[in-house]
Amino acid sequence: MRHFLTLKDFSREEILEIIDIGLEIKKNLNSKIYNHELKNQTLGMIFEKSSTRTRVSFEVGMFQLGGHALFLSSRDIHLGRGEPVKDTARVISSMCDMVMIRTFEHSKIEEFARYSKVPVINGLTDSYHPVQLLADYMTLVEYGMEKNIIAAYVGDGNNMTHSWMMLAAKLGFELRVATPKGYEVDAKILEEALAFAKKSGAVIKIVNDPKEAIKGATVVTTDTWVSMGQEEEKEERIKTFKGFMVDDEMMSLAKEGAKFLHCLPAYRGLEVSDSVFEKHSEIIFNEAENRLHAQKGLMVWLDRKRG
């Protein structure tokens, strides 16, 4: 049995295998072919952080695979309200076939997985957002951009940045991360990513100049400057991140034909200009839809690994 907590636990071959399953499922869906590989199975979805795309994609995905998804908010269960995480894990995993958790501390999902009898999926923590990266890479494959990737991430050194580093380190492409001083990536996670990069041949560069990161890039991506739980820092962050908005001038530095990705929600006029967003809206919303297909590929893969 395998859990999906972070991409660092997966080999290059396994990541590509999950993507291939997702692409096949998407192809079949577009042809109105439904393969109910998870028929009569139940996915427990624990949300301590709210989300549009995560809830819809997992709930619809499980339905399309023939199963059922159960939404559990922090108001519905005792997780974090007195009951130990390990006890909640034992109970829910005895009743569900798979569990997806979207929470704050990464240590919480790690503890849940240790005591779970079924596969656990990270729907987002403060440290990682690996399901989003499955969707991002699937999108690049669909657009024929998976070869010779030079990716530029501009913005906060957050869970998305960490996940991009792990994807690059595992798949062996070049990633340049540009953050303001004081908002760099987690040093320990960077150290882990660089260790994997040595084996795969990946190049990971950390800079403070967004123009340096974007110059010649084939893929440019960013995320909100103010993540959930950081609302009190909003004004300060907006001042600090001035000059980090991906606008037309910034994108002109990228390689001709470069694509812009965003995990959404996007705040136009902050991390991305309205002009750049609209020019790349087709791929951005395909990227959003691919959360559904990539996660179906992941759930099928995890189910198959149970034997």
C-alpha cells in the first residue's frame, strides 16, 4: 500500500505512470467511456482548509470512477478538536477505502498516514501541494512541452514552490525559483530536492530577481502572494512582492511560445496581470480541469498498488 503525501516519495517512472493513467482516463471520458475501476469504494475527504478545485475534482472524480466521496469539514469531525490524529485515522480508514486530506501542518497528514489502513492523499498542506503538480505536468504533456523544460517560478517560496522543486528534481528538468528576500523556500526541502536533482540531472536555481528566472524559460508559473492563514500579512506582502507580478514585459523575457500556468485562484493585478492571464487562459483552465483527470489517475494507481 502506498500513500501520496509528497512527490519526493515517488520515482520518475511512477510519476509518469500516474500521468499516463490520467491521460487515458481523460481520453476515455471525452469519448463517453466510463471505466468504474473504483466501483462501490468510498473516498473520505477531510477539509481543514476550504477549496473549490480540490473538493469538486476529487468528488466528481470518485463519482466518475464508480465510487462515492464523503465530504468532512473541520466542523463535521473531531480531528483537531480534542481527538488525537491517530485515533481519527484509525476510525476513518476502517470505514473508507481511501482518504484525501487538505490541512495546514504537513506533520498532521504524516501522522494520519502512519495510522491509516488505506491510502492517504495530500490535497494540500502548508509544505506541499503535489496533486496540483500532477495536473500541471499532465497539462505540459498535452501541449507537447514536456521535453527540455525550463520552468520559472516567480513569487512566494510556499507549498507550490516546494512541489515544483520536487517535480523538477524527480523528472530531471531545469527550474528557476525567484522569491523576494525573506520569502525563500524552506532550506530543508531545498536540500532534499537538490539531493534528488543530483541523481536525475535536474538543475534547480534559487534567485531573488524574477527577470533572471524568467529569461529563456519555456514555462512560467506563480501563485498567490497571500496564502490561506496569511491574511494579516497581506499589506506587507503586497509591498514586498512589488516587481514580482508576471506581466507582459516579464513574459517577453521568456522563450518564444512559452506558456504561463497558474494553480488558481488568480489575483489579477497582484501576482499576474490581467493581460497575461487572459492570453494564457486556455491552458490555465485546462490545467484546472486536469486536477480532475490527474487525481483520477492517482486514485486508480494507488488502488492498483494495494493488490
